[in-house]
Amino acid sequence: MLCIYKCNRRVVEQVDIEVNREMGSTHLAPFIRNISVEDLAYSALNSPRELVYLLNQCGFTKQPFILSPKVLAFTSVQKVITENGWTYGKEGHGSLKKTEPIQIKATASSLPLGVLNGGELYIQDAVHWKNHIKIRLIYDHAIVPFFPVYNELPCRTTSNTYFRRNPVAEAQLLHDLEPFIDENKLEMSLPTYNVDFLKLLADKHWKIFVEGQKKQRSEVYAHQSQSGIVWFDKNEHVDDENGIVSQLLNSYLQGKNYKEVGSNIYLYRSNDVIKQDRESITAGILPDGEALKDIYTDNALLSDSEKEYIESKVKQGVATTLRPYQWEGVRWLATMRKNRKGCLLADEMGLGKTLQVLAHLYSLKAPKGPFLIIAPTSLLPNWENEIKKFIPSWADHIDIQDHNPNQAKQIILVSYDILRLNISVYKKLYYDTIVIDEAQIVKNRDTKKYQTIKQLKAYHRIILTGTPIENSLSDIWSHFMILIPSLSRIFKTITKNKVSIDSPQFMELSKKLLKPFILRRTKDEEMKNMPELKVKNVCIELTPRERSIYNHVKALFLKALQTGVSGRMNSIVLEGLQRLRQTCISPSLLPSSINHNALFMSSKMKSALELIKKSIDNGEKVLVFSQFVKALEELDRYLTEMALGHVHLYGDTTNRKACIDAFQHDDRIKVFLISLKAGGVGLNLTAANSVILLDDWWNPAVEDQAFARAHRIGQEHEVTVYRLVCKNTVEQKILQLQEQKRKTVDIFNASGSKLTMEEIKNLID
């Protein structure tokens, strides 16, 4: 910034402030035109910044900048000009010459103290309105708002007089902003979209302006709905019925905290939509504005007589003593039935969901038909055993895996596959209650399992699963479209707008809308006296030969990623991850084209056998899990050679009940080899004291399912889980990723988000 003295016969008539770029030469570069005071304030400036503040307080907003003798007469102004090294003089029409500052006689007297009226905040980027909010101070009769950096320079009024700023009043006004003011002290940034804080400032006489699409600034005003939602818009007065919930919801699902409607701009914290009651939210979602009042009304509670009847009936016919939380579960199931609301019992694995449901079904006064229980094939023997064990009077009233169901029976047990094959017969019956066990395998609306179950008719529906979400939040919504069909309208309306189903916003909204129909308890909360579960990571060093194979496989897929066709990237990445995991378990799992028939016992197999032998020597039984059946088959051969009694459960195992019974009750059977897909859920294998995971996966729920086969009600001994992890391989990275996922565990996000391609690439590389 150049201070140019314009003189006539050595008398200073004015000082022009011009701007140019320092080019490092002795010649002045061309002046920069059409620059504003605000441009200068936010630029990298070599000249004293007080010059900018002086221009601001004299009322300038853009060029030309001309200081009159009246303002030059102030000592503080002369000091700023003197301290600027870029000083030039111009006599008449002569040329500019470098000069020393010219002394001007100081004639101004002391200035009166100005009256501070308040402040103004300018939001230039409505999309990210919490960032870079410009701060200005408003003085009575000042020409323009001031930058918030205090100085003793004079301030010009609209009547061309001068006053000085009030440091005490400014400090008080700026006090609330101090934690958020940037170093340059010209603007502030909030850590979050804290609309409550913004309203607090508005209540304290701060005016708030937002810049629209055409760079026009409009003042926005704070409003608050009856439910507590705060927002800003251009209407000075507005009631609560302006559709703010609908706007909030749309912006929330898109991760936005603002919306432009016509010429109006709305600022809010979109997460506040979750504060709304569920009726308001659903009314905002549905195009006709109709709330789902029938499902979100408060539940009618069980009467004392109803509770007494349930308790008496259960104690009379259920041959076990229910724990307090199980009684709570039975009463909750009865309450949901009374209110005609389908429900999801999502207790953590091992807390006795089967018993709670059986007790509930037994307590019903006058069932309107048979009970249909749908479960994976491997769990049907467990259901049959539990019914006969807990409700002996129903032992002869069970129809199991029938291609033509007997509606005269009290309970019909059927697998998902048999149901699908015979749906034409099953859909003709009307059931009192349909129970869907391990419902996570239903997945989403596109599966045949879902489409089959949707055809069934029943008075009431119950879903059982400890992990309702295996892949995506659409899984749990699919469950509720079976339980409460009217919720399908909500899901379809939201997702038709291309909302990301696995976004944090959609997860929170799902919690809000679905939790009234979910009961979830954990072992940590309810089973404090349960034997301890210990988890140990067993680190395994690869041999030089194994490391060579691992590096070879890794190099193959990294090269494929660099040279592969873009359309095949996903399949290359997924195959690369699988091959690296197989290499860690045993190179024999790899295709011969990769491992060149390298058949030998791997370090991981040796470690697994050592742990199995040690556990057996200690009088324990062992479960061994893997996602790869070929790995279990290899281990099977080694166990046979060692003459160690064992059974296995794979996808093609036909007599599953015989395997389970042998492991549970035959002392000669010490080891149970189980593929996660075939036996990772629902099985009660409390004879085991040790669990070995040959391979792990990023999803904590998969691991928890395996643990729960042994660590559940009925377990009388401490259970130890051994994770076998090869050092400096993809397995260690999977473990790290799993720990990250576990930090925010609940049924909505513990297993709900798919592994992204970026995450998989990071695992491989």
C-alpha cells in the first residue's frame, strides 16, 4: 500500500492510498484497481495492517482511497503513515517521487468515545456456514461496520465528524466469540453446526447475514419450533408450521445443514431432525404428510391381571426358572403383541432368546392358529430339543421340516429352504405367530428368502437375531417390512432420493424410527456371574518359504491393480484379499497356478494343532472356526492322523444333529471343526472350553457369533478364544480394522457397513 502525498506548493492537500504488487524491482509495478478494503484485509500485506483499519474506519469500502487533511491531522494517523515504508510525493501534475513522510501539523483535539451498538456476522458460504464467519462491529453513526481488531485510529461518522472506539465495550461484546475467533481476529469458525450458539448471539444483538447466489447479503433471523429446533431464515416472523421438519429431513439425509428454497436461505443443524417425535418425522417423509400414528402411539401396557396370567401359565408349563431379564423379555413380547406391533428380539447371542419366545408362545390364551418357526437347517434340532426340554406338554405337537405342514400341530418348524420349496402350501395357512430365527440370513428385499416369507399370513410376527445387520442397513429395514409392512413406505420414499443407505445420517434415522420395536440386552449387562471369556491373539511368524509365497501372491495382485481393466477392479481387489488370507492359513488352499503345488504343513496349522493338543491334555474340548472349508478339511486330515476324536459341520453336512450331540455328550469327541457359514450362528456348544479362529474377518459380529457358540447360558467353565494371526500380513491389518469397527458397536453399526473398496485396497497394500 503506497501513501502518496499530493501537494500544492509543498502544502499537503491529501494522501492517496494506492495498491500495487511488490515485484522486487526499483520501478513501481502498475497499480491494482478495483480492490476493496475487505480484499486488503484478507490479503498477504507487507504494509502496516493499521492502514487497512484506518481506511475501514474512515468509511471506505472500495477505491479510490483518499485521506483528507482533516483525518491527516490526527497524531495516530500520521504515525501509521510514517511507519509505512512505501511513501511517495507528487507536486501538482508532476511525477511520483520516492520521499520521506511529510510532517503535517497535528491539530485534532481529543475524540469522544463512540457508542457500540452491537455486531454483525457475515456468512459467505451457506453450504459450510460454520466456517469463516466474518466479524464486524457496529458503532452508532459510523459509516460502515468495523473490523474487530481494536486500535486508536479515528472513526468517521455520517456527519463527517470523528470518534474513538470503546475497548471495554468491544471486549465485552467479543467475549462470547473468543474461543472460536481465528488468529487474524477478523472471522470465526465453529467446531460444529452449532445453531444454538448462533441464536444466542442473535439474542445478544448480533445481526447475521448470509450471502446468496448473486452475492447479495440478506439478514437472517433466528426461530425456534415448539420441539426446540432452531433455524435461521430471511423471514423475520414465522410460525412453527412452515414445513421446517421436512426441509430438515431432506437436508439431513444428504448431509447438508442448509437449504435454499426460492429466494430464501435456511440454516440449521440437520441432526436436530432426530429431536422430533416419530410422528412428525414420518409426516415429513411421506409425500402426503400423513404420519404413521398407528405404529408410533404409546403402547397400551399389560394389566396386572394379564401379567399374573402370563406368570402363572409360564411357571405351570415351562420347565425351567426364567432369569429376571428373561421375564422382562416375555412381558415385552406380550406387550408388543397386545399393541399389534411386530417386534425384533435382538438380545446378544447366548442370552436365551429361544426360551423367551417359547415362554411367550406358551403363555398365550387362545392362539389363532399354529405357530410357525423359520430357522436355518442346522438350528432345527436345537429348536426341537428346546421345545421338548422346556415345554414337555408340546413334545408330541411338533411338525418339523414337513413338505405339507400339519396345521393340527401346535408348532411347525421349517428351514428357510424347505419353506421356499413348498411356499405354495405354507402360504395357504393362517398362523397365530411367525417366528423368524437368525433373521440376518434373510438379508434384504431382493433375496428369495425375503420374498418367500412376505407371502405368509399371520396375526403376529417376531424376529430373532443377535446381529440383525450383516451387510447393510437395508437388512434391518427388510426385517421391519416383514414385521410392520407400513414402514416400507418410509423406506421407499427415503431411498428413492438416492440417499446412501449406509451413511451415518441414515443409520441415526433408522435408530430413531425402529428402536421402539427392538429389545436388546447384552451379556455384560445381564450375565455378570457368567464364566469369564478370555481372548488371546496368537502371533505367528511365517517361515522364509511362506513369506516368499505371500510376497509373490501380493505382488501378483498389486500388479493386476495397476494394469487391470477398470471394470474388473472390484473383483481383482476381492480376489487378492481372499488369496492373501488363504496364504496365511495354508498355501495348499491356493490354486496350483499360484502355489506351484507347494504342499506342506503351514505354520498356522502347526500352531492350531499345538493349541488343540494342549487343550485336550487339559481336559478341554475345542471349537475350530474358519471361513474356508478347505482349511478345515486339511486340519481334519491332520487330526485323523493324530487319532484325535473330532466331528465337523460344513455346508454339505447332512446329519447335523448327530455331530452336535456327539460333541456335547461323547467324551471321545474332543474337536469340532465348523465353517462359519454353516455353523456360525445359533448352535449351543457349551461342552467347549476353547475356541480357535483359524482366520478372522473385519466384521466384529462374525467373531462374536463364533465366541457365543461356547460362551452362553449353560457354560460352567471359563472360555478361552485364540485368534491365530500371522505377523506383518493382511491378517494384522484386518485385526486393526476390526478394532476400529468395534469402538462404536451397537446393533445398527456393529456390522452394518460394507467393507469399502478403499479399505480392502489398504488391506492388500
